[in-house]
Amino acid sequence: MNKAELVEAIAKVTLQTKADTERTLDALIDVVGKNIKKKDGVKLVGFGTFAVSARKARVGRNPQTGEEIQIPARKVPVFRPGKELKEAAR
């Protein structure tokens, strides 16, 4: 499902226009992104948690040459699914 299909499905359930639904979805994505940037994260009970995780620096290999390269430490966004979402996927 892509964004347009998601907007259409949500609009059908909420009886809102597609334009209103798209603005709401864009606002959700914006708020989650800002909270991730502030390292606060967002918890949606039953759905999951959006957070920031720290990756340690490590040594990798260039697959073409086999040469070792240093991969620096960095922070990455992560999503941890909630119990209800995990059960829905079964």
C-alpha cells in the first residue's frame, strides 16, 4: 500500500475528504519526524514506538575489493511494533 492508497482507505473509514486526510497524515509524519529529531520518540499503544537508536562504529568490507573500511557511529530511526500489531501480523 502506498501513501495515496493509505489516504484513500483512511478517508473512507473516517468519512473525511482525501485532502483533509492527506493533510492529517502529513502532519502525523511531520510530528513523528520532529520528535525523533529531538530524541523524544512517539509511543502509540498497541501500534508501536518510533524512537532513535545509536549504532556503534564498526569495521566493514567493500564487497568489490574486500578492503576494510571504517563505518562511523551514528543514530538511526527505529520502529518497534506493539503487541497488537505483532499479533495482527500472525
